[in-house]
Amino acid sequence: MIKRTLTEDDKKLLAEWIAAEPAHVNSMPEFYYEAGSKSVMYEDSEGPVCVVRYTPILRLDMDFAPGIDKTRIKEAMKTELPEIAEQAKMQNFKELVFDSIAEPLIRFCQRLGFVTCPDYRKVL
């Protein structure tokens, strides 16, 4: 397998691949050229196989004091998550990510701009 950085010449090929994938109908080849990300084309002896985009993402893990008044948690998150986001943005992170099964926390974070985005993860 050969890997190489994308060139401008790859845009036509990427447009064809995107057009052939119904789930990516609203995507554009420029997605793979976005500043702050890195994209790599993988090729074998027969030609291009796939393109992979690497994006810097900051994972947040949270634990809360037991028995604490929920308004204190909400206030801390309302004031501090925007600061965390700004600091992350200044360090060239593109996304903040967290996992939770706590419905109240999920709903609250959605009000702060987080969106549910199912994905597949491999812990390294």
C-alpha cells in the first residue's frame, strides 16, 4: 500500500467518489483540503483505494461531585465550556467530543451546541 498527500489533481477523482456515495451527497472534494486537517490517498498496485482525512479533535471526560446541586454543574458548564472551546480553537482543534449515557447531561450539552453524532471508535 502506498500513501501520499493529496494534490489538486485528486479533486476530480474525489468528486466522482463522493457522487457515487449516497450518504455523502452534500459533500464536496474541498472537505479533504480543509486547513488544519490532513488527508492521505491510499493506493495499491491497481491505483487509488481510499482517501482518509485526519482531523484534530479534543475529547472531554467529565466526572461531577456526588450529591451536588445540578444548578452548580450547569453554571460551571455554561461558563467554562465556551472557554474550553475557545482555547481548543486557538490550539487548532476542530471539534470537542464527549460521551455520555446521562440524558440530562446530553440534553443540556445539546443546548450548548453539541450535536449527537454516532460514530465508531477504536481505543488505542
